[in-house]
Amino acid sequence: MKSIFVLIIFITIHIQTLGSELCKKSEKYKKIQGTCLMFPTLEFNFIDNSDVNKILTSVELPIINKWLPNYGFTFQLYFNRIMPTIGYGSATNILNNNTLHIRYTSFTINLGYDLLNSHRYWLYPYIGYKYCKTNYLYNQKNENETFEDYLTTNLISKELSNSRSHIDIGLGTSIQKILGANLRVGYLVPIEKVYWKTNNNMTKLKEVPNFKYKFYFIIAISIGETTKDHF
């Protein structure tokens, strides 16, 4: 994992050096600075969960959807084409007649480079780190049960948790004024093995099925300000 982060740092330094050289060669060097807050962000994540769903189906438990949407925010800076970004998202999907709760959480930090060097229009590849977590909670439900019935009846209850770290590689585009529109598409490369936990993340399970966070796209409305200076 350390070698991955060293690679990200190396690429970041290389991108920044390249951007500075391109700007120095331009007769009309534009220095653009700005910040924007994307809120809310709507993120859709595609997950390859076929192995997990086969097992859930075989034991007659509800499955996990391939697409897990979530809402969150992203904070982005812009300085001389370099675009650092930090973001967080989370949502809980309640399904199967209120018996199944699936919660998805993500944390992102990455660095982009604007190809357009424009005051209003941004197009930027980026690379960074993305952490994804999925919680699965199923509680069997009996209708019209009394307090005593609930305590004495053996109801099925299953709780699972999966989290994984990734290299985040993507492309973003924005139309930025005081209010802006943003679209980001990314692909996730795992940097650790898949694992599942239970008992409030205290117990790690063995011989677990695969669960791959593959790619995602984000649609967001942003608010912010950019300034432009000519040299």
C-alpha cells in the first residue's frame, strides 16, 4: 500500500511541474484561483456483488442492489490548473418492507489537473484515494407482535459490514460561475483484499465472497468563486 501512495505523490509532483512549464511558455499566462463547494452531490456506485448475492439467495435473505446511490458534499480548490478535492457521501436504503437496511459510505481525496485553463469551463483528469463501505442489516419482522412476543420469539437478524480502499482514477468536468454544474466519472482499483465483518465490526469472517466496487459517477450543483489574473 505504501508504494501506491508514493506513486500518487510522484504523479502529483509531475503534473504540477508540467502545468507550470506550460504556463510559462504561454504569452498570456493566466493565473486562475478559486474554491467551490458541491452540495448536494448525487453519487451512483456500481458494485460487482454477484458472489455475495448468490449466497444471500441460497439462505433466503434479500440481496444487495448493484447500484448504491448516496448523497454528500465535495470541497474543491483551484490554483494554477491544480485541483485538490475532498469529498464525503453517505445514504441508507430501506428495502424489503422495512426489514433490510443497506448503508453506503464513501470518503474521497484526490488531485486533478485542468486541461482547459479556463475561467468558467473545467475539464480535468484526477487521481487519488477513495474509501468505500457497505453495511448490510436484516431484521425479520413479525406483524402485530407484543413486547413479550418480540423478546421471546427467535427472529432472524443478520448484520454484515464490508469496507475497502482504492486508487481513484477519473475525469471531471464543470461549468463554473457563482453557481455551477459538475460531472465526475471514476474507476476504482482496489489496494487491499476484500473482507467482511460482523458483530459491530468486531468479528472478521473467513472464506468470504468477493465484493468489488467498480466505478461511479457523480452529478452535483456547486457554489463558489474564481478569480483570474493576466501576466
